[in-house]
Amino acid sequence: MIVNINTWYHIKFLAIVFCLFSCSNDLPARSNDIPAQEMPGESFTISSEFMKEDRKIQVALPKGYNEWTEYNVHYMLDPVWNMQLRKSLLDFMQTNAMSPKTILVGIVSLDRNSDMTPTKSDRLATSGNADNFIKFITKEVKPFIEKKYKTTGHNTFAGHSFGGLCVMYSFLKSPDSFDAYLVGDPSFWYDDKLLVKMAKEKLPKIDSGKTLFIAGRQGSAFEAMGIDAMELVLKENAHESLDWKVIAYEDENHNSVIYKLNYDGIKFIADDYRNSLIKLRPNQGEVVPGIPVEISVSRPDIDNLRYTTDDTEPNFGSVLFKEKITISEPATVKIKVPTTRSKSFPAISGNFVEGEKLEGIKKSNKFKKGLSYKYYEVELKQLPDFNSLDIKKAGIVTEQGFGLNSFPRKENFACVYEGFIEAKSDGYHYFMTSSDDGFKFYLHDKLIISNDWRHTAYDIKSTVVYLKKGLHPVRYEYFQYKGNFVINLFAKFPENEDVTRIDFSRFYQTQK
């Protein structure tokens, strides 16, 4: 078929008009398009000064929520239609260490045309109340959440369609209200592309290290929604401190694109979360001046890892991590993937102080295998002063696992182990521990690893010390609150290249 140029432009014009008309009818949250769903979490009502009425919010807590951990907060619009999906995505990404554990807050709107549009439109009778709606969220909902829950202070604001328009309006008007903005297939066409014009003026002045993710659909919809125009403005005017991204998805419609853009948006916003996955091995210790200590990294596959050894925060000009870090003097090592974001995860830090070659005791007949232990029954949140507790049981343990299964209680108990560990050769000894719950490791009466409080055995602590051949006094303190109970001890000895579990044949006690 042959189409002349005038007919082609006429068809294109009609397509754009049709798309604008569809979007103005309150997509994607039309009840005949997406059925309302049961929202996860708990419902709360806030009496709003700005909205002049009671408003409902929905709060869904992350898996494993507890009162002693701080959480990021993700504020989203249209929870009646989208909150189940958003919660499942957050749960999946948190389980797979792709994003931090996050409190999800849904802001319910009975009239989206009113709440989410910044100016009055003749076509939408109730439009133009976005300023009050945003004040309701920032000045009433946020304080409510921050008072009720323990939060990190890192907040995301997310919306789709008119919701995306509202989120972008909030970013341009008051960028410091949130740290990250997730804008889904936004209606930037609204009011003759008001926000595109607004962005030209505002973007160069937004020097605050924020994160902005915008996504839509490829083809005529990308232009019709005004996303192409906004992308151009961002390329020409965005401050270098703004970490932004625009994506167009092919073969999607206004509703189906929600899944992809929310997954990619959450992932992009949580990009620097990978810094929290980095672990220094060891993450502390003692350095004998002039004798090199090797420090490895648990996630060497992460690109653009930078480190410093002078206690400064790594930046894009810092040394690029390759295979290992070597230090021969006391140092504070910091490592991270640098970012321009205002609230990013801090560098992972390891403090290495000046040490000495610790003398060992010569092994003799006055020593026998095992560690002595004292067992206590007590409910704790952290390790106590054991001198204030009554000993319930005492003895000798010579088995892997510290004999925890043999104790009368499986919850609410504590124990202390004392004895000596054998260094079979001179050199740096690398120790790694994990426990469920709190644990402390003393060597030569010096605390060298502290992993106190209630936690799982996934939290690994490590250190390095120089031991000369012989027996060295050790003390281990442990408490069990509830759930699993375990103590894991690993080491890399001078005579071995690999990290191995410490065999109990290395432990000794004094003959009595």
C-alpha cells in the first residue's frame, strides 16, 4: 500500500490524539482495565490538614521485620491496583540481595485526577490539587511512618501514569523531599507538556545527588506521553550529580509495562546496595610493620570497586581493586563502588592497627585436649558480665559445635569457653567467625572479634594476628536467644593456603 506524506502525518496525528485521550481517562487505574486487589499489609487513617479530610494509607512490612533494624521506605501511588505486585517484587529482590529491606507505603487516592495533576484542566473537573496531595505525603504521611517505624531516612517516591506525573512534579518542585523517584509511563503530555517546560528551568538547579528513573513504551506512545521530550531536556539540562535513566520497552501497553519498569526501577534505585554486599576478609586486625597482610574481597566480581588505605571515602579517582589489597603498615581500608548519589551506602571499612609477634607457650604434658566451659541460663539481648551470673553447669568440650546440643536449654542460655589454640608455625593467622546469636573472641586477653547482639549466622566477622609457634590463650563468649544456635570458627593458617574450619584438635586446656 502506498501512503502519501499528508495522509501519513494525518494518521500519526490521530494516533497521538487517541493516546492522549486514553491517558487523560485516568489510566492505568481504571476499574474496567485493572481490577482492584486486596492490598498487603495494614491500613491506617490519617486526618489530613492539607486534604481537609481523612485519608487512608496501607503499610506492608518486609519479611523478617524487627524493631531493632532500620529500613528504607518506598512510598507508592495507586496501591489498590499495584501494591501486590510491588510487594512481591520487593520481597523477591530483597531475598536475592538485590535491594535493601524496605517498608512499602501505599497512598490511596479516591480521585486521582484531583490528587495527581498539578494544574486545573477544563477536561477534568476536579484536577489541580497535586500541591496539597504532595504536602500530605511529605508533611503528614512521612512523619507518621518515621515515628511508628525505625527508618534509615532513605525514601523513594513512585507512581505510574498520572501517578508518574505527580512524582515528577514533586521531584521538580521539591527534590529534597525524597532520595529516589520512580516514574512509570508518565503523562508528561498534561497541560501542554507543563513538566517538560518546568524541567528546563529546574533541572540545572537540582544539585542534590538524587536518583531518577523514568520508563515508558517504545514507538508513538513514547512521544505521545511526552517522555521523549523529557529525556531530551534531561540530556541537555540535568546536573551531573543527578543519577538518572530513561528506558522505553517494546511490545508493551500502558498496563503491561508496569511489571518491567518497576523491577528495573527498583533495581536501578538500589544500584549502590551492592556496596553493602562487599566484605573485607579480614575486616580488621593487627599488622606487624614491614610484614605484609593480604586483604581479599568477598565480591570481586563487582565492577569499578575502588579503595583507599588512608581512612578517606573512595571516589572515582581512587585505586581500582583487582585481586587483593596488601598493606605493610597500620591503615584504615575503605572500599566501595563510587556514586554521585546524596544518600548512598558508605564504604565498607576495615581498621588495621599496629601489632606485634605474639609469643606462644610451648606445648607440654600439663596440657590436654579440649576447652573448659561454663554454662548459664539467662534471657539476654547481648552478652552480659558473666561474673554476675550463676553457673548452672561446667565441664570440658572436645567436639566440633562446642557441645551446644548437649545443654539443657535450647533457648535463653549463655556459655564461656576457655583454653589455648595451637599455632603450628610462625606467621599471620586469619580467623573468621559466625554465630547465632552473640559471640566474642578473646586472644591473649584481648578482644579481637566482637559479633554481639541478636543475629543470624550469616553475619561473618574476621581478623588477622601474628602468632608465633606454640599455644595461645583464647576465650569465647556466646549467648543464644531463640531459634537456631550455632558457633562457627574458621581460619587460614600460615601452613595452609585455604580457609578451613578450625579442628578441635588445636584446642588445649590446662591439666587439673
